[in-house]
Amino acid sequence: MKNRIAAVLVAGLIGLVGTAEGRDAPKTRYPIVFAHGMAGFDDILGYDYWGDDYGVFVLDSCQLFEINGCNGDITDGQASFVASVTPFQSSTQRGYELYQDISGYMASAGVSYVNIIGHSQGGLDLRNAAKRLQSAKGYTVVKYGISLSSPHRGSPIAKWVLDGGLGSMESVAATLAEFYGGVVYGAGNDVYAALKQLVYNDYSSTDGVTTGMASFNSSNQPSTTYIARAGSLITGQGGLDMNPALYLVQQGFMNIKGDGYGTTDSDNDGALGGNDTNAGNDDDDGLVGVNSQQMGFRMERSECILCLDYVYERNVSPTYSNTNLNAPSTAQQTSHYCKINQDHMDVIGVGPDMFDEMEFYAAITERIALVGY
């Protein structure tokens, strides 16, 4: 159900913003920090990162006589912060920058704890930042850490690009520059480091540095020492509903095979798991397979007609949750349980599409609030 600007305006004028769906998401105890993925900054592909299809920030609460758009599904006064890190870099570097950004925000806002929602590579960055925050503060700063569409066990797309799937890395950088402008060549950006981060194993034994998700995971597990509660929202989609560019990658160039189980990267595609031989079962979101996305609890989004959607925590074998990201269970790699039927970009406001970003993030906000964070 897309938020309708006219409806929000009318509701604001009569002082009843947010009541159209029966309830608002309650305010969280601690602020919510948003961590963007690779290539993100203020926007991505011309769309506002963390916005709806109209460019309105997803946690912008409505005020009386609101005229610029807002989220009528959240309570007034919800505290949030949008972090910004180098668009193209490793998650060790981006995690450090996220840690610095959050530390500065905490000092200025006078808060001692935060929740973090990280999309794509941002879900990796949040683990590194959480560890740094705990080390600096001496306590678990990150209460709820939620990853969304994150390649915790690698993405075949990254290795495919590094292996020359789109031509030389120089041509890849040039292509990215066409989309994102000079930021690709800006100080601190490193497309090689960014892509090597998302390959499961160390990409090169001769480059003088150990890269990849296996090594990163070993040092940045979602331990309760660093993240009080960890959860993940998993996306996967196929067919013409997908972003055309992602559909072209998914079907025209390669089969991600995103629900194959394995304890190693047995087919050497860059992601932990094997080849399930099935190219048509919507087991990825165009960039990341479902077998790569679970960190901590798997979370389910439940749509509700004429009321606010819900987000729940669910158990997918073993009984608790996936805290050793290099050793997932068979179910955690093969199950489509709780999968959100959207592509990698739908969930951050890249559209237009029928996905209601406002209600989705309001439901996540409510989930965080209900557990006391």
C-alpha cells in the first residue's frame, strides 16, 4: 500500500496523521542509524537512498500542516541518523568510517546506544562498526543490528565482475562513473577493494592482502558482545517485476544459484554454497542469493491490509540463529522461508514499484521498539 501524499496532507490538516491505518509504529528507545550499501551516498542511481519513490526519507515523521511529504506510519519524534561512508571500499575501511560517524552522532545527540539498519554492504559494515564501538566504549553500544539484502557469505556478481564479466576493471570503473559520476574516482574510493570484499574466499594470493567474506566474518561475527540482538531481512525475486537491470544480470549474464548449500565455495562462483542447478526459483534478488543473507535471526515481513505491516523474528534451523556466518546450517542456506519478494533495490526506494518503503521501515521500527530498543 503506497503512502498517498494527498492522504497524508489531509490527515495532517486535521491533526490525525498516522491514524488511517489504525496505529503508528511506536518510537524506539534508542536512535536508528542507517548504513548504506556499495555505491551509495546521498542517493543511488538518482534515487534518494532510504527514501520512498518520491524521495521522502523513510523515518521523516509527520508534523501538523505537513507539505513536503513524511511517513504517517511512525510516531512523531522518532530519532534517526543517516550515516555516510566511502561508496567504494572494503568493509574494514567503511566499518571504521561508520564507527566514526556514529561516535560523532552519539556525542552530539547525547545518546549511549544505537540501533543500526544496514542495506547490502552496509549490513557488513555495521558488524565492523559495532565491534569498534564496543571496544571504544567498553560496553555493547549496538542494541539491534539488522541487515537487509546483505552478502554475508559473498556474491557471485562480485567475482564475475572481477574475473572480467564486464570487461577490464578500467572499463567497469568507467561504466560506474557513468552512473555515479566522479565519486568513483574520488579520494578514498577503491572499486577493486569493494568488489574483493564481496567474494567469499581471498580473491588473490599475490596482492599482499587477505580479502573476502570468510576472513572478514572470522573477525566480525555478530556476537552478542558487539550486537545485543542481530537479525536479517532476506530478499529474492525473479521475473519481470524485478528492476530491469538486475533482471538482465540475473538471467542474461549468469545464474546466481542462490540457495545451494555448501561448507565451501564448491563451484568457485564467489559465494559460500554450491550449485543447486535450478536457475528459475527466485533464489536471489538480482545481486545476492538467499543462502548468503542470514545473520542472526531471520526476520519476516507480514503484510496487513488496512493496518500497519508487521516484522517478526523467526527461527530457521538451528533453534537459535546464525551467529557463525561461515558455518550456516542447510536450512539457513536453502530455505526461502520469510523471503521478501522484492529485488535488491526495491527496498531502499529505487523504483517506481509497488513496494511501500514507508510502511516497511515503520514495521521495522515497531519491531525494534517492541523488544525495548
